[in-house]
Amino acid sequence: MPNWCSATLEVVLPKENKKDFLRHFIDDSESYTDTDLSCHLARTFLDYVEEKEYTRDPQYVWLSIHCNCAWSVTSCWDSGYPQENAEWITMSSVCKKLNIKLLAGKSIEMGVGFAEYFEYNPTDGFSVESRELHRVDYLYEDCNGDIELWENNFDDGGSE
């Protein structure tokens, strides 16, 4: 969907902080919704969560999370709306507060055509890198299992 990015992130955090971390996502399902918590990551909607075993330390859990952000990870988690509205918080502050050991992931926005790669660790903090998508990035598998090229719905100013 244009103007929305689809994000996938991997998070390693203390088991006791799992519920608190997931509360920062806007979720319409009953499994992780907490209406008393007003501090959400801006315009970030939880799609699904998969819990994996973190074998290096049994006190930690590894979560694989899929979510959608209204526009981009950067504007929702870092340098956009969180600075304009005290109700929303940054991913960096969430990670620090909940002792996140590692967070890494990527997002893709197919309307305008960009991808973001993000990471958090306690030493370096939270960072996001963004790049434009190229035609090779627009390959997708259709419902028949055929690989097709997603065509831009906008004029890119040039011809290929």
C-alpha cells in the first residue's frame, strides 16, 4: 500500500520486558493491546509476532516482528512525529528503557520506492539508513508462483 512501509525486525530482549516492548506498537488484536499505555511508537501497527528461543542466554527472548508504519520507520520511530507529539516515543528510548540487547531489521515502501535498514545496540544506539529502490528490488512472486516485475505507478523522470 503506498505511503506505508512494511517492516520486519528481530529483537533480543529480557523475557520480563517482552510484554512492555510489544505494548509500544498499535495493535487491534486482543493479544497485546494495552489501552492504559498512551506511549506508542508513532503510526506503527503490529501485524504479527513470532517468538524464538534465544539459546545464548535463557533469560532473554528473541522476537521476530512484522509491522507497518505510516510512511517510514524514520518518521515513525526516529526523526518524525515523535518530536512533534509528547504522546509518542522514539525506538531509541524504548530500547534503552527495556534493556534491548539487539534490534535489527528492514522496511520497504513500494509506492515511492525506498528501503530502510535499522539497528539498535546499547553501545552505538539506534540508527537508520535509507536508499531508493531500483528496478531489481521490485521483483515479486504473484499468486501463480510466477516472478514478475512490479512497475512504478509514477514517472521517474527517465526511461529504462
